[in-house]
Amino acid sequence: MFSIISDGTWLDFVVRGVENMNIKRGLFRLWLVLSIIWIAVFVFISWDSIERDEWWSGDPDIYADLPVPCGKARGTEGKDYSQRLAPEPWNTVRNPGSACWYPERKFRALFPFYNGNSHGKVSKMLYDELGWEPAEGGDKFLRTKPVVLAALLPPLLVLAVGSALVWAFSGFARRPAA
């Protein structure tokens, strides 16, 4: 096809390489490498969100605040805890309908006798003490699903569009002479 130089020089090697290049295979390999890089970077950036899901941590909403009956509250309101209504509507109508809510770190510092228990177990114990019923049966993959979707959807769309373009442009290829 190309006969510019055929004396065995590097240019002849490059020209023969272009003649024998498989565009489809090269584009697929490029897509594969870029997709793996995209997914790895996206998962790395979103790892904090994935770690907070129940399937990973084993605890339902591990970063949620912990409720304590306000009669047993320790520390300073506004600094260590805040007084709020129960997040579940069925618990707001109970007595008490509100509690003093502590972030995990402050709760562990002010109530050290709970330190041997997981967040989920402590939360269950405190809900029982308040006479509340926790909301259960939540989605264990609540934060992971959007990460997986956002990590996989762009590479799959690029594959679909790229495949369609390769198919469309392959119609313009010359037929080999018989």
C-alpha cells in the first residue's frame, strides 16, 4: 500500500505497522485501560462514602448521633450534645418524644462504660432505655449504589458509543480485491 521507502529503515517499519494495525482491537484495549483507571480513581475518591454503608461497617449508620434521656445527660448543651426530637415519627409521640443527642466521639468520652460495645448495640440499648423503636430494614448499600453507578456508567456509555462509531465507519472500509 505505502511504498514511500522500502529499504528497511525505521520509517518503513512504521508504515508497515500502520498498514497492519487493528483499529478495533487498539480502541478496545485503550477503552479497557482507561475504564480500569476511571473506576479505580472513582472508588478511591468515594471510599469514605462506601465505608459508611452498613454492608461494609456492619453497623447501621455508624456515624449517627446517639440518644440519651435528657435526665441522664452529661456535658454542656450546645457543645457536647443537642436536644432534639426523635427522628422516627412514631417515637415523637411517646414519652419522652425527644432526647439529648451526642456525636459518637463525645458520647464515648462522657459515657465510658459503653466503650466495649459497637455503635449499633449502644444505639439499641439507648433506644430501649427511652422506650423507642428504631427504624430497621434500611438499605445496606444506600451510599454504595450511586458510587457503583457513577463508576460504571461512563465507561459503559463510552463502550457503546465507540462500538457504534466503529461499526458505522467500518461500512466505509474498502473491500479487499479478489
